[in-house]
Amino acid sequence: MSGIYWEGLAAVVVLYVAVFALGVWAGKQSKGDSSAEELLLAGRSIPLWIGLLTMTATWVGGGYINGTAANTYKNGLLWGSQAGLGYAASLIVGGLFYARRMRRAGYTTLIDPLQERYGDGAAAFLMIPAVVAELFWSAAILVALGTTFGVVLGITDTTTAILISSSVAVIYTVLGGLRAVAYTDVLQMFLIILGLCLAIPFVVGAAGGVAALPAGSIVPSSGYEAASYSDYFLLLMLGGIPWNVYFQRVLSARSERAAMGLSLFASVMCALLVIPPVLVGLSARALDWHALLAGTGIDVDVLLGRWSKDASDVLPYVMRYAVPQWVGIVGLGAVSAAVMSSVDSSILSGASLVAWNGYRQLVDPEVTGEEMTRLVRILIVVLGVAATIIGLTVQSIDVLWYLCGDIVYCVLFPQLTLALFDPKVNRTGALSAFFVALVLRLGGGVEDLGLPAFLPWPEFGGAEFPVRTVAMLSGVITALVVSRLTASFDPPRPIRNTTPDPRRTA
């Protein structure tokens, strides 16, 4: 126990208690309303300023901060800043083209328009990748939390830290619905901004100043790399839209205009908040780690060797060893609490999909609000356990991060877009598109999951072939063609009016 960083642990405990207490208090603001709309969408009555911050926090959580720092450390500025800029672009596209349509129709989840367009069975089938994506996202958050907590405790094996952290996160999440999640998101944003803004001047200074930071490549080195970069950027931009955790914020807004505004405001914040973790990652590349870790008992060469493959804990190491102790305590505590308050959003989102679009539609359409609440809480525990297992199996934030995007970009983005914008798409076209996109994406292999490639994608000049975008576009084309060829025996189903009226101002 002598290796425990007691000051950092104390800061984390204080901030965890603050997040927990705020969540419990916020949950009581529902005034006893046990309806599904209150649980899942906070009664569509979230105050505007709360909505603005919780929308930002949807993406700017622990996985975003830790993952950006890790990717920047390994790959430099060009690739390290990609996630933040990609998600900022995603929020712009989502706000302009999707938010008002979804809010105008009064949907409850991402899957609702798919249910109307393709039917209950097809929608339940398409719900599976949406829930799996939320699981991967939760796992990424838990890995970030485990690695941060592991550094705070002085533990080299993050398994224990992930188990402890996931247990606390699940217990907290069970106690609150979206209202509690939204209010803790506000505290999360303040903690992130405070902790990183305090630390950045010291971190950059220890690295020798901004001019000394090894930014690496700032533009693609070849056309092949540009195509690969574009593939990942489109994955983040378009694949960042069809997330239930995003649409929970959109659909909880009080009006169409507010729903769009929340997304556009969050895009600005998302782009700005990529700067601190990028600076941490670049600084970590320039720091003299042998000097910083002298006398700690840490084998620096082993650590740097691990970071060359997986740098998930770069940010907590920087916060602990490269800044003054008081700054590190605030920074570590802030990042840890921020990650903790991100877990509830994703697990609640996945549980909401299973309960609302799975159980309610296929098993018991007459389920009451109280029964829905109990079911969601049970599902939170189930999904929390599943996310923990995934996090322990794939202990890399950026790997999990991109796997999430792969799922929603290749499979869900075409389905949601066509359901909202193409009145002629039908169930046969949608399911055909699903399988075409899935086969093409898996055909490129998933090395991190041990799945070999089985389709002869061409060599691509040393860069990765843009298999994701090819799979997504192939799915779109398949759905358009097959829907029109099969319209005679599978007529397209109408959905609610989702077209924004330009005369509406609220």
C-alpha cells in the first residue's frame, strides 16, 4: 500500500462524491414522475444551459480526452486532432440535417424512425449494432477510467482499477435517469476545463515550450494517406450521428430550434476542447521521462515500449509526474471524475434502446412507467458488466473508439439517413444494405479483434484502404436499388412528418 498516491486518491474520492451527490439530487428533481419520457428524456424539459453543456459532454468525456492524448502521442498532430475535429463536424451535420427532423417528430430513441419505416422486427434487428456500439463506447470509457485510476493508486495492473471503477459507475447509473446524467455532465465539463487549463502551461513548459513540441506531420504525406485519413474522418463525422446517446440530448430539448442549437454549440466546444489533450500528447513526446520517473521504481524503457503500441495512460502519467503536485491532484481528480460521469450516459443509452425498442415493442407494448424504470435499471447492470468484460479484453481506448465508429458508420448511418430522407426505402432494401455493408467491412479484417481479411482489397501504398467508406456507400446504393426493385411486394412504410417548417422559430 506504500505506493498509493494518497493525495490524488483523496481528490478523486472528493470529486466522485460530488458527482454522485449531484446525480442523486438531480434525479429527485423529476418530482416523482416515473414515466418513460421522464426517465429517458428528462420530460423534454432540460434547461437550455444544461442542455448546451450535456450535449458537449456527450463526446468530450474521458475517452475523448485520454484517447486524443494517446493518439497524438503515437501519431502526431494530424491524426491526434482528428477525433475532435471529426466529432465537431459531426455535430454540425447532425444539428443542421438530423436534429430538427427527429425532434419535430417527437421520437424517443434513435431506433424509432427505423421502426416506423422498416417494421418492429427489422428495427429490433438494427437495434443490435446500436447497443453493441454503446457497449464498446462504455468499455472505452472504463479503460480510460481504469488507467487513470491505476496511475492515481500506483497500480500497474489496470484490471483491478477497471473492476472497481465499473462497479462504482454502474451503482451510480442505476440511481438516475437522463436528468441526473445531464446535471453531472455539467460538473464534468467544468472539471475537465479547470483541470486541463491549470495543467497545460506546466506541461508545455516542462517540454520546452510550444516551439519544442514535435508536432509531426500536419498534412497527409501522400494521396494514399489522404484517402485513409478521409476514411477515418468521414467515419467520425458521419458515424458520429447515429448514436442514441446523442439523440437523447437532441430529443430532450424543449423545441426543434433548441435541438439544432444544442448540436451547433457543442460542435464549437468540441473543436476547442481538442486543444488541451493534443498539447498533452505532443508534450509527452518531448518530455524526458527518464528524468521525470527517476526514483519511482518504474521501468521507463518498458513504459515507453508499451506506449509505442498503446498509450492509453499517457495523460494520467503526465498529470502525475510532469506538473506540480497540487496541479496534478486537481488534474487527475478532474479527469477521473469526468470519465466516471461519462459512463452513465452510454450505459443508460444502451439500456434505453433495449427497453424501449426491444421489450416495449416486441414483448409488452402496455408496459407501465414503473415497469420500464425497473427494466432499465436491470439492463444498466447487465450492460455495465458486459462493457467491463470488453474493457478488460481490449484494453486500448483508441481501438475501442474506432470500433464504435465502424459499427455505426458502416451499418447504422445508411439506415437512419435513408429512413429520414428517402420515402421509397423499404425493409428489404434496408436489410440488404445491412448485410452488404457488414460483409464488406468485415472483409477488410479487424486486426485488433483477431479477425483476418477475407476479401482481396487492393494494396494501398502503405496506407490503409478506405474500406469503411466503401462499405457504407455500398450499403446506401444497395438500399436505394433493392428498395425500388422490391416495392411491388414490400411497399415502403410512411413515417411521421420529419421535415422542419422554415416558418417555425421555436
